Amino acid sequence: MDFEQIKAITFRYPNFAYCSLEGKIKPLIEFLLDLGVSKSDIPKKILVQVPNLCRLSISGKIIPMMLYLEDMGVDKDQWAKVIYRFPGLLTYSRQKVQAIVDFLYELGLSSESIGVDISMLLKKSPGTLGHSIEGNLKPVTEFFLAKGYSMEEVRIIILRYAPLYTLSLTENLIPKWEFFLTMGYEKSELVKFPTYFGYSLEQRKRPRYVLVKESGVKMPLSKMLCLSDCDFEKVLKMKILKMVTTTTPRHE
């Protein structure tokens, strides 16, 4: 680690300066390297995000959590990828993770019901396991139920867009839902494409919808949002051209 990396880590976690180099930091780095984590990613991606990893016992805390998640179906050969994407996962308590898993199973999100298991959740949205049931998971579930979606539809929505449970109701879901209501799509579109909630309202949804509406063409919600700016412009121009050629009367 260079000076700037150490400075950044210490800024976020002042006690890092008191962590034993031989007793804590080196063993953690060696452990992560053994899992396949890139050496360069450890200071700039993992420790700078979760510096308090250095205070955790590898044998008493980190390994037991990993074994617990492996029992639930997490591929032990994928730990490097999981840790790279969400290093904070290793700091969670087993009790908290179990409570989240139990809630999801009660909701019907199990491998027996619709093909959802803990390994899928970790792959798509490991941050879900760190959120509050009462503060995040239940309110989000109840939000969609209150909007008229069935429990089965909520399950499908979560299956198709697992990060939904990590989004804020007030800052994300509610304003994006309210904008959705102005767009003229059927509510079922959000079951087909719940990733809608992952796109920026002001930077992508609103400006693209304005262009589509002003052009007078129709475009599926997924195509309107998923395409790159360049591809979106191409598709929009093609639809406008097609509309013009089909509505312009031919002269003999």
C-alpha cells in the first residue's frame, strides 16, 4: 500500500493506524490473496471501502461466515468476485444474514418456488444482506403490494431486479413510481422490467421519455432505457422514419 492509500483508509477508519501489521493486516492480505483477490484491489478497492475488516478475526469471524454462506449454496470458487463486488459482506453477523434469508424465504424467494436462492442473491445484489428488514425489505415489499401488485408479482420483480431492496423508498422508488404513472405504460411493464428503478430519473428516464413522447412513437420501456445513447438515437430515428413513411399518403 502506498501513502495515499493508507491515508484514505485511515481517514475512514482512524483505528486502522493502531492495527497490528503482523497480527492483523498482513494475515488479512494473505487470506484475501489466497482466495484469488487481486493484490492491487486489496488496498484500493477492499480496505478503502471496508477498513474495519482489519479488526475482524479471520478464524473466528470471517471464515465461519463464509462457510455458513457456502452451506447455503455460495460457490466457494467465486469468493474473490463476491468480495470484490461487496467486501462489506464479510463484516455482517450471522444472525443478521439469517434474519434476511428467513424473511426472503417467507416471501417465497426460495430455490423450490421460483428458482431464487442465496447464491443468486449474492451474485446479483450482495448488499441486500446488509439492509434492515424493518427499514428496507418490508417497506419495499409493502410498497408494491399497496400499488396493486400481487405477492407473486413482487417475487418476480425481486427475482428480476435483486438490488431493489437496497433502494431508498423516499429518494428512489416513490419519485420514480410517480413519474412512471405519467408515462402511460401498463403497470405490468414494471413486472417485466423492474430494472426501470435502477436508472436515473433526471439523467435518463425523463429526457428519453420526452424525446419519445414528442416524436409521437411508441417504444417498450426496456428498450427506451437499456440502449446506449447512440443506439437509442438510432432506434428513435428509425421509428420516426417508419411512422412518417406509413402515414404519408402516396401520390399516383
